[in-house]
Amino acid sequence: MTEQTRTYPCGNCGAPLAYAPDQQRLACASCGTTYPIELDPNARIVKHDLQTAMNQLAGNRALGLASIGGNEHVVTCQACGGKTIFNGSLTATRCPYCATPIQRDDIQDAPERLALDAVLPLQVAQPQAQAAIEKWINSRWFAPSEFKKYRTLGSFTSVYMSYYSYDVEATTGYSGQRGDDYTVVVGSGDDQHTETRTAWRPVSGRVHDSIRDLPEMANTGMDDDRVRELEPWPVQAAVPYTPEFVAGHLSRTYDRDPGDVFDKNARPRVDSQIDGTIRRDIGGDHQQIHHKQTVFDQLAFMYLLLPMWLLTVNFEGRPFQVFVNGLTGEVQGDRPWSKVKIAAAVVAALILIGVLVFLFMRMR
């Protein structure tokens, strides 16, 4: 099916505009003209009750409303008329024929989809992201030399990923034990010594946890552990979603709904924080938690886009992903190991040890 798209032609020369992170404006690469991004002063970021949103999504599914996942959509470029295929959750890209930035508006406006609430605009421009990637790759001494030729092996692009940011108010009742250490003197004569022992006593109580702006990715196909290492994200600095911030950059809508992401990704982190609160409440030198029951007084979320630069390198049939935080320039990622370089390093180490032993024996 063919969908409507959005483009941003330059008012001066007609060339396509793209969001320039170093200027925080729309910019024309052809004539250099820039345009400010007008934010609605009355716009506010609204956070949604998780259960209410999930009930609504379930109702939409019951009515047979389609999900974007796995669908293929053809869009027509308004600049050159060429057709581009949008697969899965991709919502913004460039026309492969004329490089015009194009966006699908039907996804964000669709009644069966969650609407975007906010965005953290990209701040790291391509030269800075490229320099960060170069530094990171060059510091991977044991990466294969071929991997370092990533410009010919992979792709490097800016992309906005879908996230949910959760606010949690939780009250937890618990029972367990508190352990307090004490020392005793045992034995006599030469065998006399002190031992540390622990006195345990039962405890119970109730604690409250308030968690704000806990981010979790809503896209699949990414290395979740590496992406999480890009945190913290300054979610508090997000602005109401405006499509101009995405112009000229890839963007993905969510693959997983906020209930699924909370249960599988956010809930373990929330539980870990609750456990920490309980242990502090118990006090003492040691704590054991035998039972706990949590009631969520509030469980809300917002749906937002967070910016990254993504390097994907296919090496020996396996994809390796390297991520650059689009706000700070921090790099996290994975790379292959060179068996040849590792073997050479081991041989060199063995030779060095052998030389040191030989010199030591000669000195003796």
C-alpha cells in the first residue's frame, strides 16, 4: 500500500532540509539556509497510566486493528516521485533516488498506535560521531585488521530509537531477618582467638520507592546490554515531539508495547531498587528477604525518541553493532577478536617470560 509522507523543502532553493544537530535547526545542505524549529509554547508532555493504555491497546486488537510490525509499505517521494519501501518499524529515512528526507505520518497518527509524546533532539553531529567511532575502533587492539575497515564493511547512520520512560510509585511490605555481627573470644592459651558471629532476628516492615524517568528501549534487533550502557539519558530534558527533529535521520516506531517492556525489562530493575530499599530499612550487617509484596500506587509512562549513531559491521557472516550516544558521544559496542593477534600476543608474552627467567638465572 502507498502511504502519505512528509518532506521539508528549502524555501530558498527547494532542496531538501534536514535537522542539523550542531545548529539545532533545519538546514539546507545546498544553499546553507537554516530555519528555526518552532515549538508550541503550550505543548506539554503527558504521561499515561500504563494499565489504561494497555486496556485500550487490547481493545484495539480485539477490533482487528492492524499492527505495524512485519508490514511493508511503499511511499512516494514528493521530490522526485521515486518509491521507497518502509519495512517493519521504520518511520523516517532518505529517498534512495534523490536523498530527500521522508517521513511516514500515518504511523504517528494511526488510532491503533501510541502517539509519540516527546523527543530528545540529536546533539552530536556526524563529524563528532565519526571521530568517536574512529577512536573506539583504533583502541580495540585485538580486533581483526579487516574489521577496522568498517567503512567498506558496514553502515554508519544516525537513528532515533523508540523508548518508554517509566514513573513508578511503589509500596512494598516485607518480612525477613536482620543479622548483626559480634565477636567472641574462643579457645585458650596459644589457641585463643576471636571469631565473628552473626546474631539473627526476624524483622518486617513497609517501604516506599519513588522512581522517575526509567528508560527502556522499545525496539528489537539491538544489543540490549550495550544500549543500556549508554545510560543515563537526560529524559527530563525531552521536548514535546516535533517531526522536524527527525528530518534527515532514520527513525523507528516501537516494536513492543509498554506493558511488555515494563514486565520484561523495567520490572527487574524496579525490583532490584526495591530490594535495596528493603535492605537499607532492615539495617544491620546482613539482611535476608524472605517475602515481599509490592503494590504500585502509580505506574505511568511516556513514549519518546532517543538519538544514537549506529555502526553495523557484518564480519565473517555475523553482525557487530557499535552505538554512539547522540547526546554525549559515549561509545559502546561489540567487535570480533583476531585469533592471529591473540596468538601472537601469547607467543610474545611467553618469549618475554622466557627471557626474564634466563636473565634471572644468569644473575644468580
